[in-house]
Amino acid sequence: MAAYLAKAGIQCGIFERELFPRPHVGESLVPSSTRVFRDLDFLPVMESNGFVHKFGAAWTAAERPRVFETANWHDLAAEEQVSLRFEERDQAGVAQPYTYHVDRGLFDLLLLQHAEKLGAKVYSGVSVRGVDLSEPDHAGLVFAMGNKDFRIRARMVVDASGRRTVVGNQMKWRIKDPTFDQYAIHTWFDGYDRGALADSQEQGEYIFIHFLPVTNTWIWQIPITETVTSIGVVTQKKNFANQRESRERFFWDCVSTRPDLLSSLRAAEQVRPFKDEGDYSYAMKQITGDRLMLIGDAARFVDPIFSTGVSIALNCSRFGSRDIVGAMESGDFRRDSFETYESTIKRGTRNWYNFISVYYRLNVLFTAFINDKRYRLDVLKLLQGDVYDDDEPEVLTRMREIVTEVERNPRHVWHDALGDLTANVFVTATQS
């Protein structure tokens, strides 16, 4: 966001609590991120730092294939493994057939330095306490340096505080997600054979999602360098132990349900301590206000199974910066000035949310749609991150219809494959 605003000639400052570089989760990008890098002249930086090129994605399951045949939906076959390449669908504004896997410590540092080169002022090691909106003609930012609190005035404040959601918590806008309560435990391995569960050599640099026979539990496999791979287990909170030792044991117990994966990981070297992430999904009552805008995880977080986190954050900045520039030009910083941003991001995150919900409810349906030429490119469009234009993409409507059909027929061949995590997610439209 600071890079966009500085490039537009707007004086802005970044108040960052951490000292970069620092480790961070969220290491795999989606192709729509390329538009942001292009806008900011950041693609040369990505290339010169040698981030792994991500040409596609693959999903594996421990179950045997199933076949789905009804009067309305014929010959949809769900396989044990499906994959796709991003180049299969042309994407407006994206000229390269790949996106990136990143070491977030390095990636975030480079992006911070790039914003500074464009003119943003960077203040590191500064902890923001909150905002003061008591004056109509400016916003106040309260922050701590050492043992002292300070305050500055600004025309507006953008909250990019991640899952701390500083402004969202202060304004009591945060809403706990009633459905997703996923937690994750993850680490890095050096020397892991990324082809252990791949169908071909070209998939070695894909992102892999390995579903487990543990309910609503999956493993991510993300290349970081030529030899280092990020591995994480995502599961429901009820499965997640309180003690750190038990959590690490849970990680290995989950991996052991996929023996090929287990043997490859045991042969590799763990190079980082285990780290856990919680409180994964939440919404906000609103993501803008007078002189306020929330972006990235500070605005919304949904389950990360389709690499949504960084994609949403980057696109928040792409769309939100336009409204901020307009407010600067007009001098009008009321909430209405940011309506285009808010409606666009809410539409996109709602589509992500519904897509993920269908996936958890009946993940064999996802593999069937990828394998079917009638729907493959429509699903790929979502996975490329193009989720902001349509109120609900047609392919999601079709998926919803099939799920409903399976739900209503206890004798359906797929009925026993229904997951319980998102059983009621389409019953009420409560999510923003």
C-alpha cells in the first residue's frame, strides 16, 4: 500500500512493529499477485532474488477414486490426484505463466525496501496502540517507542496489522468465524524429495495440498529454495493439542497417515523449529470508516487452502490505493469515499470463502470439476485469484447445486464423502 501511495506522489509513513527480516507464514502466491508487482515495478526485484517459480498446483488424497452420475451431472470423475498449470488460461494483465513461492522473511523485507525507495518513510520497531478519531479534520495515530507513547496526525490511517487487527479490535468490528476454526503447525525441511507424491518431474515446484484421512485436515508442501521446502499441517482447533510437545507429535502423527510423505520427510533435515498459527478465520463488520481503511489480514482472513492470504493483501492495496488517491484529490475522507474498495474486497473474499466452503463440504467435487473440460478453466480462474468481478462465479453456483443434490440423497454414491466442517455454510448468508 505504501508503495502504491508513494508512487502516486502521496506522502506516507509505515509504522512497523517488527524488525525485518522476520519469519512469516504464507509463502505461496497466486498469479493475480503479478498485477501488483507489475504496477509497482517490482517484478525485476522478484526475478533478481531468485524466488522459486510456481507454474501450477496439485492436490492429492488418500482415498480411492469415485464416480458421480446423476440425471443432471454426468460422468464427473474424482481422482486421487489432480493438478493444473496456470498457463492453461490466459489472464488479463499477467504476461508470465508462473507466480512465485517465497521466503516471506526476504520477500517482505524487499517489498518494504521497495516502498522506501519509492518515497515512503519507514519507522521500524514501532508498536501502534490505536487510532484517535476525535477530531473531524484528521486522524490521530498513537504509537509506542520504548516506554513512551506518541501521537501523530494524518489525513487517514490504513491498518495493515495482520491478525492483530489493531483497528478492528479497537472499533469492535471483528466477527469470529462461526465455521472455520483451523489451526496450523509448520516448519521447513532441507533435502525433502518434492517428487515423492508427484505424477511427473515438472510438478516438483508446484504447490501441493495433501489431504489426510483425518477429518478436515491437510498438509501444504511449498518449495522455498532449490532444496528447502515448507511443510505445514492444518487442522481443526479441536484436534490441536495445548502442549507444544503434543503438537509436534500431532504433526508427525498426521504425516504418518501418508506413508510416502512420511518416509521422505524423515529422510530430510528439519531446519526450523515448529511454529503454530491459530485463530485463522474471521470477518469484520466493516473494513472502512471515516479516514480509515483496513487491508490484508487486518480486514479479513479465510482458510489458507488456496493461498488466499497474500493474494487478498496485495489486491487490497491495489484496489484500496485507488480510493485513497481519489480521497486525496477530492479532500473527502468520509467512509463513502472508500465504498468501491470495500464492496470489491467483500465480493472477492466472499467468493473465496464460498469456494473454500464447497471444497471442505465435498472435496471430491473439486477434483471432478478440475478434471472436467466444461469447468476446468472456470475453476482455474478462481485459483488464479480472479475473484473480484462477479457476485458469484457461475462455477460456484453449479458446485452449490451438486452439493445440495448430494446432501438431499443419503443413497448418493458421494453422500458419505460429505465433510461436516461447512455443512451449514450456505444455509445462512452471514459472512461478509
